[in-house]
Amino acid sequence: MKKLLIKNGLVIDPANNIEEKLDVLITDGKIEKVTKNISNSEAKVIDADGLVVMPGFIDMHVHFREPGFEYKETIESGSRAAVKGGYTTVCCMPNTLPPIDNQAMVEFINLKSKQVGLIDVLPIGTITKERKGEELAPIGELFKAGAVAISDDGSCVANSEIIRRALEYCKMFGIPVIEHCEDINLSADGLMNEGYYSTLLGLKGIPKAAEEVIVARDIIIAGEVGGKLHIAHVSTEGSVELLTWAKKKGINVTAEVTPHHFTLDESMLINYDTNYKMNPPLRTKQDIKVLKDALKNDIIDVIATDHAPHAELDKDVEFNAAAFGIIGLETAFPLIITELVSTGILSLSSAISKITINPARILNLKKGTLTVGVDADITIADINKEIEITEDFFGSRSSNSPFIGKKMKGSIEIVIKNGKIIYNKRILK
């Protein structure tokens, strides 16, 4: 039997309300014990003194671009980026070419993930065929093949009847409908948040209403028909108010926010740097405050990266022509520690729940915990260690990040997948 023993670390497992200095024993890829003073002469030992031991992180919103856009990212390069960020499970969105709208495409993602063999890359299927918003995709086939959710991310489903039917169908399978909320009639040709800075910079704005009217519509429909609704990349105060109302009403809706939306604001586009161009766009300082409060009050359940790699040719162009989006897997944890934990907005345990057990529960995954008997997916970090983000910091094939040159706290030191060390900055005994 292969054994690995993690000694003297601060174990944080929000699913089991654990936050204390404990040892973790792993046997044949599974968690065997989580308690004090474990000794085992057969085990390889990791001394985690001064480090935090957590369940492997889960990101329920990434873009790995394969198939169709491999020059930006592949499942292999995206997996490397995920590991560097402490993630052992990610869910890839279906806006590939061709899109993940049939059983064969789901099976392709699963096969490529197994061939790479680093982490679990779980496919999300489309809501509609070819992501055209016109006809439901074969949701039952997608689920049977292994899709953990459905979404037309990158596009909003404009047809309310289709969203209704999607929610109704997904009730049968217990999977969420993940909605990209954007009324394209309001946001068309927009480049940044509509307001003072869009006027100052002479750029067409995207009003907050473009997001909020769809959030409101989908919440109302979910309240009517049931099903699991998950709102992707929430960015505005109004969306938070709508989510607060929905949760008070008992509607089955969850939501996510990205690190860049609770960190960066619209004023940072002042130099027309395309690495600050994203959709939904960076909003105001007031929106950031409300998003942080929503995380604290559990109105927003999940922190997801919306990892969106683009090659230099997609970003190093005129602002109007540049692609939307930034990479985020490698910088998410440092931003969480620096912006949320170190500032006292979230406790460490609460922050960890947003990237472990909460997404696991939404997606019905037996992950995100250190419960005895589960797969030993573990991330070990030094939350006090300062790191500097440089261009060679990234495992991704792309480096479109606005955080290059920044210093943050929170260093991923060791990542374990199924009991195997897949990333290591430390010397082991």
C-alpha cells in the first residue's frame, strides 16, 4: 500500500467544520485518517508545519479552448495552470469549436482529461444546439456521457421558453443550468462598464441592466418551475440585490464571482490596457464593495476564475478589436488571501468553502472535503508567503493577466491528486 502522511499542518475542511492543527494519512489514494499525532513508518512524510492543508480546489468555470482554439490553451496546458493554482478539479465551458453539445464531445473532453492525467477536467454541456439559443441540446445524452452542468457561457440564452425547459429537464438529472446573464440588445458593441469612465475614454459602455434584467428573468422562471439555477460571474450591485431576494424567497439559485470582479474596477482601463477588458466588464468601486459583502453573507456561494486564455495576437491589438477575458487559475488563491482573508472580509475557512465544498455541492461532486474514504485531493499552501506575478509564473499557454508585476500573499506549495504529489515546491522526507 502506498502511504503519504501530512504532519503538523493547519487542516481546514469547511465541510466537516475542521480548523485545527492535525495530521492527514493517505493510503492508496484515499483519506484514511485526519487526527492528531499520527505515526506510520511506511509513509512518506510531508512536514506541513506553518502551512495550511485544504481539500483540493474546485473551479466550476474555466475555458480550456480545446477543441478549436488550441493556440490559446489546451486541456494539458490548462491542467498545468490549474495545478499551479492549487486546483485538482475544474469544469470546462462548452464554447469550443465545435461546442460541447453532444455525447461525442463530452466523451472527447473526458478522454483528453484522462490522457493528460493531471487533474479532473469535467465537461459542461451546452444548453442549446451549437450554442445558437434556438433549440435545446440533448440534455439527457450530455448528462449520461458525463456532463456535470449545462451552459451556453459566452452567450446568453435570449429565449425565456428555452431557459424554462432547460430548468425543467435538468430537474430530472439534478444538474444546474449555468447562465451567462447578458441582454445582447443592451450590451451590443459595448467594451466596458457604462458610466463616467466609458464617457471619459470614449468607449461604448455596457450598462449594468444588461446583466440584471436576465438575472431577474431567470430567477423568476426558476421560482416558477424549480430546477437548479446558477448565475455565472456576477458583477453588479443590482444582481446581488436580486440574488438576496431570491434566496429569501427560497428559490434554488446559486451564484459565483470571479477574483477580478472583486478586485479590479473600471478606472483601471484608463490606459486602454486590453488585459482589463472582460465580459462582464469591470464595474465600480461600489459594486466591488457589494460583491465582497455578498461573499461574506453567503449570497454569492462560489469563487470561480472564468479562466479565459487568449494569445498575444488576440490581446495586443486596438482596444475595440481585443478579445474579452483574462487568465485566472494561478492568481485566484493569492487574490483570495490578499483581498478577502488578509483584510478580514472572509475567514480563511469561509474563503476555502467557496472553492471547495460549495462548488462540489452545486455540481453533486464527491469532492471538496477531507472526509475519510474520499479521494485524497489536497492543496497545501503558505498563506503568509509573498509571491510576485511574472510572465513566467504561469502554467497556461497564455499570459493575458492584469496582475503581472503585482505582489500578493498566498503561495501554493504542494498539490496532491488521488494521493499522488503532482506539484511540489518543498523537499520531502
